[in-house]
Amino acid sequence: MKSIDIKLSPCAILFVVFIITISSCRAPQELVYKDFKSLTIEKLGFSTSAVKMDLLYYNPNNFGLQLKRFELDIFVDNSYLGHSTQEYQVNIPKRQDFLLPVRIEVDMKNVLKNALGSLFGQEVIVKITGTVTIGKANVYKSFPVLYEGLQKFSVF
């Protein structure tokens, strides 16, 4: 019997590695919103205020991700509460809950006019819209954010 000696060129090896890498990559699933924690007032003013909170999310993916940027508008009982834009890297562990720190610039005239009663322990409809940019290995993709649900919170 004759043995066959196969020699692959470096280009062929790179092509095979490239095909295996591409076929193993999947688009990440959307993060799952769970709850918000530790609502604190950072700055209180007559025209604008700043509120900080941690949003609890779950990563359903079998791989870790990096959050690069998010841009969110927050509404309470259909009244515009404020806007949050943040651009920094947050490492997201695979198949685990994680906290996302958010700072919101609040338009106080809208709060005082429309949503003041909501801040005193009643259940309110919270709506969050915007985009979030997540990825892995410096390859990022933007996803739309649209959450609406009943929340109970109190400033006091």
C-alpha cells in the first residue's frame, strides 16, 4: 500500500480556520431585563436633576459580551422622565445576571407636572426606549430597546 502525503499551504490552513470561525459565530441574543435596584438621587435641582440606578439584566448567551454604549429615553406613566447616554465598556458574563449602572438626567418640569404622584409608592408604567450596542472581540451590533411594564418604586 502506498501512503499519501498531503501538504497544505498556509493559505489553505487559514481558509479552513476562517470557515470554522465564521460557522461557529452566532448573533448574540437580546439581554433580558429583570429589575432595577438602588434608586438614588445624585443631584436635585429645579430644572434638572440626576438619578442613578442599577438595572438588573440576564445574559442568555453561551458567551460573554461587552456593552459598549447605550442611549435610552425613560417614561413614567407616559410622561417623559429623562434621557441617559453612556459610552463605556461593561463586561457581561455568560448566562448570568449582571448590573448595569445608569445615570438619568431628569427634566423636573415634566416630573412635577405629570408624574409627581408616581414617585410616592404607587405602581406606575415604566417605558424605556432606545438602543444598546453590544458585541464581542471588538465586533459590535446595535439592538433596539423597548421595555414597558409595571414597576413600584418610591423615592422616600
